[in-house]
Amino acid sequence: MAYSEPLVETWALYGVSSALIFLRSLCRWRMVGFRGFEPDDYLVCFSWVVYTIMTYAADVCDRHADLHTLTLAQRQEMSAEEAEPYIKVTKWFCAGVATYVVFVWSLKINMLFFFRRVVKGLWVEKFIFPVMCLVGVTFIITIGILFGNCRPYSRMWVFYEDEGALCEPQATLYMLPTLIMNVVSDLCIMAIPAPVVLPAKTTLPRKIMLVLLFSSGIFVMVAAILRVTEVLEKNGATAAIWSCREDFIAVFVGQAPICMYHGKFFAVSECGLGTASC
């Protein structure tokens, strides 16, 4: 069986991300032990399970087109046997969209818990809870939009009838609101550590690395925009790979600081700027 470049990249990114999540959990265990685990230490395990499902969905979507790439006339000329793979891929596309939202938003919460420890006792700590609420509200709205417009949801993969634009998972109604809330919440999250990271007293190389690390969220937003663009153009395979790239960077941004702190790279403690212990 031949493997396309996007497919190879998808699983390579998944492998590296999984290793990073495992390393992050190992570092936390060595720092605080299992008894010292906080909600995000368990949440990241849930995120990995969702990430696994989402990556498999991307794999399926890369191998075959979904039914919405066909015109109604083309579908009506197909037999049930010919229609089956298109229906299967459409179901997995819907699963991929849903798991994408759950995964990305769970990483946002994970990042906020990490920031809460980093900025503990500093004036920016007061922004953590409001941004958590914002992330929670945007998640509920996004899920409501995804599952509340095409009822019953199984109409998404009806093959021989035109169920309308609201029953296409690639519809603008589902893509743009998700993108907007994703980007807005990311900007709010990135804004929290900026006032304390930029003036932090550390060496120039470390400060540059800190800035690059936390500003990597910009690439996450760019990848999210490119993903939506490809989806709206009905290029499922390309959209899937940009989704995987976005998720990889999101994992890196969220988990790398903990791993790097454990390796004594930063002079900034994971449990509070300027503190030395957990």
C-alpha cells in the first residue's frame, strides 16, 4: 500500500507529539510525583486519546474523498457499493471536525493551568480565570454550532438526496465561527504571560527562546486559518494535514515549557517566576 506525503507527515507529527506528551508527563511526575498532579496533568492524557482519534480520522480523509466532493447527479448514478466509501469518509470527516475542536480547546485549558502556576502571585494571575471562562464559553458555542444546525446529525452523510448547505460539515457556518473563536481565545491566552516574560531578567538567548516559544501560538493561528481555507475549498486531504500541523505546534507550545524547565533550560520556574521549587 502506497503512502502519500501528507499521510506520512500526519503520522510523523502524531508520533512526535505523542512522545512530547509522554515526556511532559514524565517530567511532571519527576517534579511533583503522582500525588502532586493537577487537573492539566490528567487532562493532557484525555487530550492524547482525542488526538489519536483525530489523527486516524485525518488518515481516512487523506485516502478517499467524502461525498460532498460529488455533485448530486454524480451520487445518484452510483450504486450502494460505490457510495459506501464516500459515506464512511464523510462520517470520519465529521468525527475529525468534532475531535479537532475537543482537542484544541482541551489544550487551551491545559495551557491556562500551566500559566496559572507560572504567574502565581503576579498581577497577571487575575486574568487566568476570566480567560478560562472565555475558553469554556467559546467551546460550548462551537459545539452547539457544530451539532445544533443539522438535525438529525446523520443527515450529514445522506448520499442520494441534497440535504442542504447546513448538512455539509465543510459549510462556512461551521468553519468560520470555529476559526474566529479559536483565534480570539488563542490571542487572549498568549497575552497573559507576555507582560511578565518580556521583561524577565534572564540571559538574552533564554529570553529569545521564551519569546519564540510563546509566540509560536501565531503559527497555530496561521495553520488554523489555512485549514479552514482548504476545507472551504473542499480540499479535505490538505485541510487534514494543516489541522495536524496546527495540533502539533499546539502540543509543542503547551508541553515543551514543562520539559525545558525540567532540563534547567529556563531561569523561569514552572511553579512561579523567580521561584526555585515546586
